[in-house]
Amino acid sequence: MEKQNATLSLPKALLREAKILSVERETSLSQLLVEALEELVRRRREYERARKRHSAMLRKGVDLGTGGQVQVRREELHERRPNLR
């Protein structure tokens, strides 16, 4: 994979913690940042795929087994029943 340098400006406290984390994980700060960015990009791609999949499902619709026929009258759905206590 071809690489390209990037200059970052980070808060000192964050940089200090990131360096400690990279030492604990026995990796370079650069590799730690690569892994974090790859994870963010992966999540974004997965979200986009899921969004497209669900949008397609909504456009297609879901078979409710009614054959497109309403089985219940509106009045029946909204009829009030006495409170049974």
C-alpha cells in the first residue's frame, strides 16, 4: 500500500496519552493512528451498506401474509373496551 505523510496538530495531553497507549500495545504511534482511522472508515462503510440495505427493504415492503387485503375494519382497531380490574 502506498503511503503518504500527514502532519497533525494534537493537544499535548492527548499526544502524551496516545504515546503511552502505543508503548503499552507495543506499536508505533503512527500504526496506532492508522488502526484507529481504519476502524472509523470500516464503521462508516458498514453503516452505509446497512442503510442502503434497509432503504431497499423499505422500498420493497414486507409481506405481512394478508395478500394485500385489510382483514380488520378501522373501527374494530380503535374500539374502546371497558377497563377490567
